[in-house]
Amino acid sequence: MISPKNATSTPGDSSPSGATAYAFRIAIVAALGGFLFGYDISIISGALIFLNTEFKLDAYQQGFAVSSAAIGCIAGPLVAVGLSDTIGRRRTLMAAALLLGVSAIGTALPQNMLQLNLFRIVGGIGVGLASVVSPMYIAEMAPARLRGRLVSVNQLAIVIGLFVASVVSYALSFSGSWRWMFASTAVPVVFWLLGLTLLPESPRWLVAEGREPEALRLLAKSEGSAQSGAAMNEIKTSIAEETGGLTELFQPGLRSALLVAVMLAILQQMTGVSILLVYAPTIFKSAGFATASDAIWQAIPLGLWNILCTAVAFWLVDRLGRRPLLLIGTTGMALGLIIMGFCFHFGWSGYPVVLVMFLCVGAYVSSLAPLAWLIMSEIFPTRIRGRAMSIAGVALWISFFLGSQIFPPLVSFFETKYGSPAGVFWLFAAVCVFAFWFSWRLVPETKGRTLEAIAASWTKATPNQNALRTPGNV
């Protein structure tokens, strides 16, 4: 059993194998925040068909029903700046879970769309908090050799959340019980809260707070006793050299890291595949699946495919590296979106659309989806990691809001003007081409390096810097 008491009073199993198992247990519990993010996205996707019927939503109202949560998600990272550095990573995640619980109850009981959207904003704040703090917490707890896989557990949890919510939505679709769809979110929230009470605090946050003995005991459990002393010294040296001020992010070197983080955050959403996931049942309905249940059903095998592709990324990220996965994934996304446009342009309906969606989503969840969060959590010094990830998180959720909000009107515009929504998918394909170029020219490789070495390499002309940087880095 993982508990704060045990984590700070006994060394536990400090062998390499014991440290690995301990780090994975922590990552799994922390990543339940990702599960709830995925669950929330998929639940609104299934419920949207029934909300359209009950409240007679137009294209803009549909967009806001989906994107209203993103307003809270934008606020979440801003709140995370102070909370994660003041009360710690674990307590911040507990606050996120409580907000999601309130949202689950509130969205199940609304009398109109205004009430539903308000409670989705509340839940969005929780998702925004978790989206920043969960990968940051996991990265700070993980040994360098496992960090890619452990932070990718968060993305694996997201796609499992998508899948489970698709199954729940399908089961409830026959009765049209959209209220129970939203209420079902409360179940994983309860389990997450219970799990969080058993987690320790981040050793890097403990060192920053002057609680070094507790941090050393935790490092012995997560890194192994042989590496814990060296890890502690590296953390202390790194923190001593940091000012912790926001202006530090705009100094030479670190502003390059900030550019990489913000652009990856924007591209994760504006390449369009995440938007396709949100609107998947609606897209399938437009592609010829007549009933709501048939349209929602298509999201279930898509969810299984998500899990499989994320598991492949989980296995490859610390073997193949971050940049190769980004380059392969953005290429696959661009190709899939181009073909999706042709499907709608030529009127190919039914399962051809489903198969192309598999290509788009598979490329996305095995590359840009997990790697944006992973790289964002790796490249900043400890004292400003929370602030930096909050800035990137705000950029990500603004992009999610804009993408989710404009998708239905864009589809309506292209259908009215050109007779099909094909142009929407081709626009997204062009963004994917830019994402490929950006990843090739500016994104560093961080595989196998400690957080402190990565942070130092932005500002120090050392051999480590040369190993981290890529030609064309600003």
C-alpha cells in the first residue's frame, strides 16, 4: 500500500526492481486524472446527440456544449500555478477530483443548457488542474530511465477513459439517458480521491520546501537506494541555481523551451484529431449511421484501437525516442485527414469513414497526444515547472476551446458553400504538415536524460546541451 506515512518514514523496497514497481503504482493512481479527462470528453460526445434532440441546439450551441468545459480547463492551469507550488502536487490533484465530483452531480441535474454548461465549466477547472499537475507529478516521481513510459501512463489512462465512457454511453443510448451518462462520472471520481489519499508528495517539491529527509526517503523508493544520493544532489543543485520567477522563462535558452511547450500544446489540439474524437458519434451519424446507438457503437472499437496504439507508444517512447514518434505520427495524421476529406467530398459513407478515423486517431494517440504532455513536463527547471506547464496548459485549452467551438460552424459553412465538409479536414491536414516541420526543426530529444540535465542543457554550453538540442533550435 502506498501512503504518505510510509513514503516518508521507511525506505521500503529500494532495489531497482522495487523502485520500478513503486514508480508504476504511483503513476497509475496519478493518471486517473487523465482517465477522467478522457471519460468527460467521450461522455459529452455520446450525450450530445440526445442534447440536440431535447434542447434543439444549433451549430453554435452544439459547439459551446462541448467547448464550455474548456473555459474551465483554461482557468485550471492558472490556478495550478499557485496551488501546485504552495500546497503541493498531491493536494492539488485532490482539489481537481473534488471539482470533477461537483460537476458530475451538477451536469446530471440541469433544467436547461445554461445550468449544464456552468457545471461543465466547474468540471473543466478540475480537468485543467489535473491535465497540468498529473504529468508533472509523474515526471517528478519517475526515474529518468522510465519517465517516458510513466508519463505516457497518463495518456493511456485518457484513452481508457474514452473507451469506458463509450461503452457506458452505448449502454445508456437505448433509453436516451443522457443524465445518467453525466452522473456516471462520479464513480471514477470517488476511486481517484481514495487513491490520492495514499500517494506521497513529489520529492522535488519537498526539496524546494526544505524537507530534504522526506525527499531522500522517497527517492530511495522511486530511484533505488544506490541512485538516491546522486539524484538528491542533482535536484538540490538545480533548485539552487533557479530564481523561480516568471521572468526566468523568458531568458535566453528557457524561452526556447517555452516556445516548444506552447507550440506542442497548441498543435496537440489544432491538428484536429482530438476534435474528431469529441465529435466522433456526430461524424459517424453524418457518415450514414442512422440511429444514435449505431453511431455511438462505432466509438467502441475506435476506443479499443486508441488503447492499442497508446500501448505501442508506451512501449516505444523510451526506446525509439520522442522526436521519431512525433515525425511518424504527424505524417500519419496528415495522410488520414486528407483521405477523410476525400471520403466526404466523394460521398463515401459508412465503414470507409470509420477505417480512416482509425488511421487518424491511431497516429495521434501514439505520437502528439502523449508526447506533448510528456515533453512539456520534462524540459523545465523544478522551480518554474509549474508556471511553465500552466502557461502551456492555458495555450492547450484555449486551442481546445477554439477548435471545439468552430468545428460545427466550419462544417456548416463548407456544406453550405461547397456541398461537403471536406475542406475542414484538409485544413486540419495542413496544420499537421506544419506540426511535422516544427517537430523536425525545433523539438529536442529528451529520452533517457534526468530532468535536471534537460533543464541545464537549455542554458549551459555543455556536452549535455549538444546531446539535447537539435539543428534549428532557437
